[in-house]
Amino acid sequence: MTELSEQAAKVLGPLSGTATVWSLDLGLRLGLFQHLATESDGATADEAAAALDLDPQYTHVVLRAAYAAEVLDRRDDRYRLAEHMAVLLLDPDAPGYLGGAIKTFVALRETYLDLRTLASSGEREWWSDFDAEWIDAVGENGQTYYRRLLNLVVPKLPPVAAALGRGARYLDLACGVCRGPAKVVEAFPGTAVTAVDCDAYTLEVAEREMKERGLGDRFRFVHSMLEDLDIDGGHDLAVINISLHEARNIERAVERAHAALDPGGTFLVSEFPFPEREEDCRSVPGRLMCGVQFFEAHIGCQLLPTARFVELLQAAGFNDVGVVDVTPMQVVVHGTK
Ligand SMILES: C[S@@+](CC[C@H](N)C(=O)[O-])C[C@H]1O[C@@H](n2cnc3c(N)ncnc32)[C@H](O)[C@@H]1O
């Protein structure tokens, strides 16, 4: 028989996780972890507060909570980042970067709060209804999927590697704020990007950020629904990252991607591999994706299992459809026109 205390632990563990997530978000936003990364001897809470012009008590509360979560180490009152935390929390170009995931789960509060009323009314919202913080957080998280795409997937697909090496005409569908496509251009400077998104504010941010990164001339921005995309041919590669499940008409969106490629071009669908069976949601990735499903429900869709993307690409006439399992939270389904 299961003890009451064992059942209580199933609630208390996640509750402590909430405290950790918020302390990590604050530690990042206040620059505390960045500061500790530059201090070889670490810093006391008072020293960190003085260096960053913060209140000492608040600073101590954040650092102590991160220490409790084993994200920071501590010796003689001096806090320092635990092993690998500088990469996981502070390096937005690392394949294992988690700073964007932290921001995303904190920004998800907008959905949880809205659902208090929308769960009864059944009303849905759309990207243009969301706070700038959500758009930024999703872009911060999304870029890591592109880093893994470049490091782990492209080397497995020689025609894609060759096209990028030659200077590909690359279509990014549902491009968001383009931090991911920017990585592709930085890795392959000959690349020309057609970046498509339906959200005007998102495209405005993307355009500004690409100019600031000195990449403005590599991008052409197209404000369109994927389903209405009016591009016939002219691309060697089309990528859609963590977005195809959001299409209002998913078959039509894949059809338009197919149309925008030249013969021989490749379509890469990078997605969350939602478990086929509800039982398989009982895992850390399963629980995280169940969290993402709240946002997806908020905009009237849901994450889908990998098999559905394979089916969609095959139905649209893509050849040699294959799957690369990247992490338990990322799968890439690819097909050739
Ligand atoms: C989860 S975000 C991902 C953004 C980007 N791919 C990334 O990884 O950072 C989804 C993006 O898709 C856009 N989007 C969703 N459905 C769309 C549709 N049917 N047509 C065009 N854009 C769409 C949203 O505006 C949003 O910017």
C-alpha cells in the first residue's frame, strides 16, 4: 500500500520546483548568476548586492534558494555557480542552454491566470494577445532547438549540409523573433533567409534584432499565415521549429511548405515529440510537455506525436521521410521534395 507521505512527496517535490524556477528566473534577470560567473572566488550575498546595486536581503533570498536547489555551491558564505551551471544557465549558444526554458515556464503564468476564466468560457486567444515577455521567452527557448539542429541534425543529412555550405536559400516558417535562424546564418554566412510569421509584433522584434546583430541584409520578412503562404519554389531548405502543431490547417501548411521548395529541397520539421500514450506523460519530458499543452490549448491546438508529422510529410508528397530523435524534448522529421 502507498503511504500518505509518499503521495505528499508527489505534490511537495513540484512545489519546491516552483520556488526553484522563480529563484532562477530572478537570479538571471537581476544579473546575479552572470556576476557570480565572473568572480573566480564567488561572492557573498552582500558583495553581490553591492556590486549590482541590489537590496542585500532580497539578494540573499535569491542566492540561498538557488543554493538550496544545488544550482549554486557555497563555502564560507561565498556563493558560486555549481559545475556546468554557467553553460546551462548563461550560454544562449550552448546546445544544452536552459535559460530560455526557465523564462518560458515563468512567462507561462499568463496562460495559467487566463485559464481561470477561459476554462469556463471556452474562449481561445492568439499570438497577438500575448505579452511581450512570452514572445521573448519563446524566442530565447526556441534558439536552442536550432543550435541542436545545426550541431546534431545537419551533419546527419548530407544534402542539407551541402546546400547550407553552398549558401542555401532558406525558408524559416513561423520564424518567431529569429534568434534560431540567426544561428544558421552565422554558421553559414552565404545563407539567404525568407522568414515567415503571422504575428506583426514578432516580426518587428525579429527585424530589429537581426539588424542589431548585423544580419539585416540576410533576411527577407514575410507577414503571412503559413496556410496562405504564396511562394512557389526558390528555396533549398525549409525549417519549422516547434510550430507546425500550431497551424490552423496543418495539411495546408505542409502543402505550402512543399510548394515553396525547389525539387530536391528538404523540409525539416523540428518538434516536441508528444507521447503517443497518456501513460508516457509520466516522465520529466512528459510533464514538461504537459505544461506546454496549457499554452497550446490557450491558442486552440495541442502538441502531437512524431508519427503524425511523418504522416503529414508523406501525405504532402515528400520523399525519403525520416526521423532524427534529438533529445526527449526534440525530434526532427525530414523529407525531400
Ligand atoms: C512557438 S513559436 C516558435 C517561433 C520560432 N520558430 C522559434 O523557435 O523561436 C510559434 C511562432 O509561430 C507563429 N505561428 C503560429 N501559427 C502560425 C501560422 N498558422 N502561420 C504563421 N505563423 C504562425 C507564431 O506567431 C509564433 O511566432
